[in-house]
Amino acid sequence: MKIFAGLGNPGAKYAGNRHNIGFMALDRIAADHGFGPWKSAFKAQVAEGRLGSVRVLLLKPQTFMNLSGEAVRAALDFYKLAPDALTVFHDELDLAPGKARVKQGGGHAGHNGLRSIHAHLGTDAYARVRLGIGHPGHRDAVAAYVLHDFAKADQDWLDDLLRGLSDGASALAEGDAARFMNAVALRTAPPRSSDKVEGKSERPTHKDPAPDPEPDTRSPMQRLMDKFR
């Protein structure tokens, strides 16, 4: 069994915030893969289902971001799972909007949700899916930036990213990070159709001009006689 935990803040006030992209990812996975209804457990909203051959618990802590570790710890303890069964989906300021990266272990980089999980697990031995939201450009603007909704201009790339995460969710649950990332890339950076096939252009080509006619060397009398033949 695996646990996918999405980070965010509870309540309608925060639902569209950049900080809640982890919740958004789990909502899309649950809807696309036929997970059971969301229920309250472990100080979180949880939904159970299968991704490929793997049983997965989706978990959205309802403790606010800086206490996310309480819900994660409770769920891992209940199912008697080690931290390596956990994958956390979270917003990432240091990635461009629409980018995603899978990371195993490592520091929390100041993210309050990850900081709390680190503290409650006593280890960083869990996976995380870093979801790029971009940086406001100045450290003092970060709090307001992450606690504001995505702009209308963000909706296209956000939808592509969430669809890609859902497309690759089964691969991620099965431990195939490369296949997961490929599924995300197919949504967020699809290959462009080439205008060449086997090195030849598919664009219309112009035919070579017809060769100039051979010069007429007949005498005027010959031309007249040939005309009446």
C-alpha cells in the first residue's frame, strides 16, 4: 500500500490558492481513477482506491499547512507503513509554473508543510512531487503570493499539469518515476509535429520549370511547306 499526501490549507477560502496545488493534484487523481468518496480520518480528508496494481490512500491534511505532519504520521502508523511508502505532492517556488519534478529524500527548503512532516517522521526518507508555481521575485512577497489564487492566465498550464499528474499516477504508485514524468511531459510539453519526414519536407514544392524549346532552324519556305503538309 502507498499513501499519496497532498499539501494545502482546508476550507473554501484557500481552495484556489497556489499553496493548495497539492490538494488539487489529489482531487484530479481521485476523480479520474474512480476513488471512493472523501471521508474524515487522521485529521485529514482521505479517499481509497487503486492505481494500477497498487492500493493507494489519498490524504489531504486538514490541520493547516504547518501541521501537516500530524495527519501523515497518524496514517502511516495506522497502516503500519514505513516513510518510504509516502509520496507528498506540494507547491514549489523554485520551479517554473507548470513544471514537475520527483525527488526522493532531501531537505524541506523552508516549506512549512514539509518541515512539519520531517519533524513528525524524524526522517526525510519519503518521496515528493514538486509542483512548480514560480516565484514572486522577492522573499517578502512569498507569503502573499502562495496564499493567493492562481490567475486566470495560469488555468491552461495548471489544467495540463494536473491531467499529466493523473495520467502518470499509476506509474508513480508502482515506483516508475521515469514513466510518471513522461506522462506529465506529454501533457505539459507535447512533442511538436515536424514538418519533415525522413529528412524531406512535407511542404508543397514547386516543379522545375519546363525546359526551353529547341530553336527552330527551318527556313521560311520550309516552315510554310510544313504547315500545309
